[in-house]
Amino acid sequence: MKTIHVCVGSACHLKGAYQVVNRLQKIVEEKKLEDYFIIKAAFCLGNCTNAVSVKVDEGAVVSLTEKEVEAFLEKLL
């Protein structure tokens, strides 16, 4: 099981962090991927200039938009 941490700090919040979280949760539920992913909010992943920041487990911090969420999840499967 992979844990996806989505930054909800100030910069990420302003650039759509909650939309990214909601989209992640919706796709995970629709595709019945609850056994594969846990979605968690995080505070400042240190990549504010490239917000919305997302980290999978202890991997690298990446930038993600709401439109990129589905492709992002597919790569992780």
C-alpha cells in the first residue's frame, strides 16, 4: 500500500491542493483502489514554488495539478 501525501500549506492551498486531494480520493473510490492507496494531507513539503506538492511514501516531492491526478495514479499502479 502506498501513502500519497498532498501538501495543504499556504502556497499549495492557493494553487488547488484541496481540489487535488478531492480528485485523488474520488478516483481511488471510483476505481476501488482503497487497498493500494492512502491519501493524507501534509504541511509544507518544501517545494512551494512548484505547488501543489505531492510525495509518495518517502519518495521525491513532485508537482501535481488536478488535471494530472488520474495519469499520476496510473503510473503508481
